[in-house]
Amino acid sequence: MITGFLGRVLWVYIHETHHRIRNNLQLIISLLRLQEDSLVSDDGKNAIRESKNRIFAMALIEDKLYDAGNLDKEAFSCFLAEYESFMTEQIGAERFTLETSITVTDSLFNSSYAIPLGLIINELVQNACLYGPDSEGKIRVMLSLDADSQGKRILKVRDYGPEFPPGFRTDKDGKLGFLLIDTLVRQIQGSLEVYSDQGAVVRIVF
């Protein structure tokens, strides 16, 4: 009886905490949207939009984590599907395409990766949208999550726009997006590699 009661109390606490987090994040997104609408400068609008998209990615992955109880393959796939819809609505279906491939098993997912992984993906997609349109102005992003023979997860994001400049380094040449990615990759104890292959490719092993 005590165990059941404590379990119920814990469930209510988690449920209420989740709703408070979600509502607070949605409020911040709404405030940023109002701020974006009030600005005239394109640089200011872009800065607000980037912050809004980061918070949206956090809210979405937290929502899927709560629904599933863990970051399993299905929850991650749902996150990507809704994130794609969000980006398509912003940019337009005629200009934006996100192709995904997930081959890892549930055993290779971990809840501690949830928020960092969602933010990393958002930053990589935002970079592709900013720097990766092809000659026709279209943005095609391919995202895959695989595993190697040692059980390490491999996240790869590719676009088909301009390639990285020769000698490009994320810690020296990258702007805020890549600096944030570097920090998040260290947080999940991963390694980051960038290279060119008919466009820009980012490969993260963790």
C-alpha cells in the first residue's frame, strides 16, 4: 500500500513537473516570437529565430522523452518527424527536405543524450539551412544514426550546398552554432569530424 501510494505521488510529481517545463518553454517561445515580429533588423530577427528554434528542439525532445518514459528508437523517430514538420512550415516544402535513417537498436539509446542530441541536430540543420542551399536555393539535409562494431553511435548530417573551406575548424572558424555543438559533443563524450563530400558533412561519434 505504501509503495503504491508513493508511486502515485511520484507519478503526479513527474507529471506536474513535465507540464510546468513544457508550459514555461512554450511561453518563452511565444515571447521570442513576439520579439522577432517587433524587430526590423534582419540580424536581430535571425538571432531571435535561432534562439526560438533551439528552445523548440528542447521542448520537443523533452515532450517525446516524457511520453515514452525513455529515449527509445520510436521516441527519437517521432521527434525527428515533428521537427521536420516544424522546419518545413518555416521554410516551405518546395525548398526544404529532411531525409532520415535510423538503424540503431533501442539498447543504444540513453535518456542522458536526449536534450544534447536534440540541440545538436537542431544546430546542424540550422547551419545547413543557412549555408547549405544548392544552386537552386533548395535545402536538402540527410541525417542518419547508425552504430559501429564497438557499439558506438554515429550521427551524420549532410547537405548538398557549398563545401567546407579548406582547413575549416569548428573551434576556430565556426560561429556560435558550431561552438555550441562542440560543447554538446563534449557533454555526451563524443568526437566531432567535419569534411566535404559534394557538400558539407558533419560526423559525430558518441
